Amino acid sequence: MRKVGLVLKRHDARVRAIAADIIPWLQSRGVEVFLDAESAQEYSISGEAVPIGELADRVHVVAVLGGDGTMLHAARMVAPNGVPILGVNLGSLGFLTEIKLEEMRSVFEGLVSGDYQVDERMLLEVQVARREATVAQYLALNDAVINKGALARIIELEVTVNGELVTVTRADGLIISTPTGSTAYSLSAGGPILYPSLEAIIITPICPHTLTNRPVVVPDRALVGVCLRHGADVMLTLDGQVGMLLQPEDHLSVRKATPRFRLVQAPGTTFFKLLREKLKWG
């Protein structure tokens, strides 16, 4: 791992000092450092700046200094190239950015020496069809969320799995989640926690009108379909960051994506240790 790309959390006063410290430290160990162009411009950091969409073509690993939001943004851009990502936690929760700031140098030492482990996670591929034509396609690491606007009424969604009708639900919305995303919005909506290496898709209704509508877990090989039967001001959001306004009769197809998200693991961290720490379990 002799070429490292850095993606930095935006609008954080701490970041410039951290980057100014770690970049020369890496270079002193023979590591070539590339910066996400937007990060370099915001923090006026000198060095070779590359647009984030091209970063994965230039490096062996991408290091995210930020929170889970920064990691989700980087993951959608980098994961299709198969480049592993490590996350240094400068946020609050940090389910994805597992590495503590004080562990950062030792993790980089491991990358340089080849002493590291990579955990592979599934991604979702989401297609939106309108009048039988594909109008948008996205990748998501955590989830695809269909949600009504702040002033909109309950929306009606037809949900299918492999073409078979599951339910027609009237609700505030629907979350389709990966196991990685099971500890995000889906958990808040009453969904189950899944071990992140499982190959499955979670379908979680948001405040359903019929209280017997419950979360469902299906195999990763399933094709989940959602049709917006009724509703105005309805949004599709991917990982809480990008998306589009939906129209009645728009149809979503959600399946496991071909690319994998490759996460460099923090030394000594396990999933249950992370749950105990982040969710304050005893």
C-alpha cells in the first residue's frame, strides 16, 4: 500500500491540522499521497489533488478522515473500483469509520507493512423506471429510502420480491437496507440488526398505517421491486445523501450490486464490540 488517497470531512476546523500532520508522516515512509480535490481546495492543502471520482484509479487505498457521512460519500465513488477504504472517526457515531484518531498511525504502519485485514460488504444497486424507461441508477452502501415530504400525506407503495406481491403498504415510507445499513435508519424504524458480512436485504416500513406490516429480511439474490401507487412530494434517497423526486407509478428495482465495499478493519475491533460501544450495551 504505497499510494494513499485522502478524503477529508468538510467544514471541520480540526481536519486541516490532522492532515498537515499525517501527510508528511506518510511521505517520510515512502508513501505517495493523493488528495480529494474538493478537500484540498477547502483546506488549502498543497499536494497532488485528484477529483474523487478518479481517486480510486490512482491509489492502493483510500483513507477517509471524518464521520460515517464522509465514508458513505467516498464509498459510492470508490467501491466500484475495488479499492479498500479505511475510516478514521472524526464524527459522533462511527459504525463505518471505526478507527480512532489515536490509532491512525499504527493502522497506516500496518498498511505499509502489509499487516491489515479487509472486510467485504455488499452494496445495493437501485434503478428507477418511469414509463418503462430507466431514468436513474444508483449505488448505496447503507440504504435506499422512499420517504414522504414534510407536509405530504401517507403514501401508498406496492412491494414485490422476485415479482411476487409482498404487500401494498400505506406508510410514511420504506427503507431497503444492506446488513451494513441495518444499524442506520432501518434500526431507528424498528428493523433488525444484521451481522454486516451477511448476504441479505432488509425491507423496513416507516410508520405503517397497518401495524402488522413488519420488517422482512430476504436473500441477497432477491430482486426487490417498489412501485409508488399514490403520493406527492415523495423522495428517493440513497445513503441519506443523493436521490430524486419520484412520480406516481415510478418503479424501483433494488438488488445486490456487483461491486463490493472493501473496509479496512480497525485492529482488535469486532462487530459486537462496536455494538457495545456505539449502542451503549452493557
